[in-house]
Amino acid sequence: MVHPLMREHQQQQQSAPDRKDGDAEEIASPIIAMLPRLHVLVVGPGLGRDPLMHDTVARVVKAARERGMPVVLDADALQVVQRDPDLVRGYAAAVLTPNVVEFKRLCDALGLDDDSSPAAKETDRVEKLVRALGGVTVVQKGPSDYISNGAGDDGATLVDDLRGGRKRSGGQGDTLTGTLATFLAWRKAYLDGLWDDDPADAGDRLGADELVRLAAFGGSAVTRV
């Protein structure tokens, strides 16, 4: 849902003529003040494309990044990334979940060529995008979902080809985003040691970045089957 503190430009609010444009920094301030109460920030579903909304979102995402908070960006929030890739570039706790159209727009914004040569692997495109964004996690949604952060001993990309529909129905993208965020909240509990029973298992603990990729795979799997 869109937080009620968010605003649009006045000229797009004919139903509320008494409402004035506000500075994005001022609007973002009370939202940023709530970040210490959150484990994960989700941005995108229902956001819209109003410039003031996007300016506000950019400030909130920047503040979440400064706190080291995982951020899931979907739907209209991906346009914020298109406009300013540095907002998430190099941030390993950021997850992008583009569909086919959104993925192409991101690639175009970053000036990435679409390699369709016979030698190209099916995962090349998502890995190229991840490298351009400096290691964020990307869930490239499609007939099979490709989940990559450019790292991992078993290869850069996880492939979710679990049996399911070839296309998510309306609303399932939002479900993916919410499910992924839930897994990321559990990631924090794991990293905080809330579920540790045996100190001897400490050497087998999963790394923070790998947990982001696994959370992304979990969200993908839940919304495919």
C-alpha cells in the first residue's frame, strides 16, 4: 500500500484543490522517522508515477540504505531506479523484481545491449544487469524466473523453473514482493541470532548476501506454484 503521508503534485489532485505541493524532503521526513521500526522497506506497488512521489521515494530509499535496511523495489519504483541507478548501485541488500517490460526499460536506461547471439546463455541478460548495478539482487520474472546477485559458489544465477503458470496473474507480483520482504525480515532474525540453538553450528551460518538471494528465490517460488 502507499503510505498516507505520500503526496502528489497539486495539479494532479483536482479532487483536493486545497492541498498544496510540498517539498519532497519535508514529505519524506516523517516516513524516514519510522524506519527504525521496520525490518524491510517495500516500495512500488500502487506507487504511481507522480514526480513528487518519486522524489520522495528516492529520499526514503537513500535513508533506508544508510541504515543498511533491505529494500525491495517493484512496479513504479523501478522507474525511480531507471532515473537514478546510483540510488541502489552497489547496495547488496537491494532487490529489484522487474517483469519483461520493466526489465527491458532498466537495461535501456543503463545502455545495455540485448545479446541474442547463439552463444548467449539464458541468464546472461540478468547477470549483465546485475553487474551494471554493482551487485544488487534482481528477480527477472518470466516463464522461468532468474535470480542473480552476481555471486555465489554455484554460479551467479538461481533459476526458478518450478511448474506453474507462464505468466503471473494481476496482483501476484505484489504477492511476490510481500513474500520476499517477509523472507528478508526472517533474514534479519537469523543474522541477529534469534534462532541459534547450538553455538557449534556457527561455522555453517549463511552469509548476509546469500540470504538475500535465497529470500528472492523463496518469494519467486511461492508465487509460481
